[in-house]
Amino acid sequence: AQSVSQHNHHVILSEAASLELGCNYSYGGTVNLFWYVQYPGQHLQLLLKYFSGDPLVKGIKGFEAEFIKSKFSFNLRKPSVQWSDTAEYFCAVTKAGGTSYGKLTFGQGTILTVHP
Amino acid sequence: ETGVTQTPRHLVMGMTNKKSLKCEQHLGHNAMYWYKQSAKKPLELMFVYSLEERVENNSVPSRFSPECPNSSHLFLHLHTLQPEDSALYLCASSQVVGGPNEKLFFGSGTQLSVL
């Protein structure tokens, strides 16, 4: 079975600081990887995803993530955060292939608080 | 708005009650999901319906009973729940095309409290 570990439960930054949120997964096969974000009072929404190809993927709002297969990692980065990035971020994994895309295994989430 | 609507937003029920959660998607998707989000725990997949057929039951107790009458509607019937079932229940939908464009669209959830 897959599992996902997010290293930090709560990260606090000032605006313009750089961000890196860690995500490691446990699964021996080929995976698809996702970052979802939940802004305060809003629904979960997709930030970015990796299926194949270039391991550096870019998402909305200036976020990017790098898939490092040898480290089973998919860390989320942003060079300069804004107050509006305050949210909870979830890493998720699913087995690649077939119709398993909706059956995601999520990490526990990381709350990001950005101070103006 | 994501196009996935869940009602009610909040629900308080006793352990002997029977209640239902409703989810409706307006996106023309052919797969729907129930996820459970408990405090301090990762989101857990409960059920998956694809083309109105249940394709996944992730070891969920029988006191949770899903129903998918058509591709736009998904219910979660609740019966004799326990206090530890208190959680946020999220519905999601997607278009299962078996390719990289598929993504989940989530509703806002139903916050359930079992007394």
C-alpha cells in the first residue's frame, strides 16, 4: 500500500521568503504525484501534478515541484511567498496507469502561514 | 465554485440517528468519490464510483452506505455512527479518461459531529 509523509505540520514565513515543503512517498511502482491546496474557507483544489516526463513541474501561482525518484520525494517550492499563499497544502500519490487517478493517498497536510 | 456541491455543510447527529449526505456534480464527470478528513489524519479514500458502479470500498464499516443513482449524484447514508466518525466528509468527481488530464474536483465538505 502507498503512504505519503509530509515533514512539516506548520510552516510560518514572512512575505518574500522562499518556500520548500517536503513530501516523501512509499510505493515500489510507478506513481503519479499531486499537490493540492486548501485556502481558508475554500475547497481543495489542484496546485500541480506529475505524471511523466520532466521531473520539474510547474503549477499555478508560481509554485513548482520536483520529482526525485531515487529519493521518493516530490517537494513543493516557491521562490517568494505572498500573504495570499496562506493555506493548507496536501501531497498525494496514486499508482500510475489504469483508472486509479482518483484514488489518491494523501499526506497529513502542511499548514503554511505567511505574515505580511 | 468547483461544480461539486455538498449538502448539508454541517450535520450533528446522535448515535442512533439515520442521516444522509448528498453530493451533486455539474461537470459532466463519470466518477465520484467519498473521502474522509479526520482531525490530524490524512484524507482517507472511502468509496469510488465509476460509471455509477462502485469500484472501490476501502474497508469502510457497514454503518456507512454509499449510493450513486446516476453519474451526477452521490449519497452517503449514515446509520448508528460512533463519535470517532466525526470528521469532514468530502465528495469529489473526475472524468476518468485514463490520461494525464484527469484531476479531482472537490466539494466543500460536510462537517459531521456524532454525539
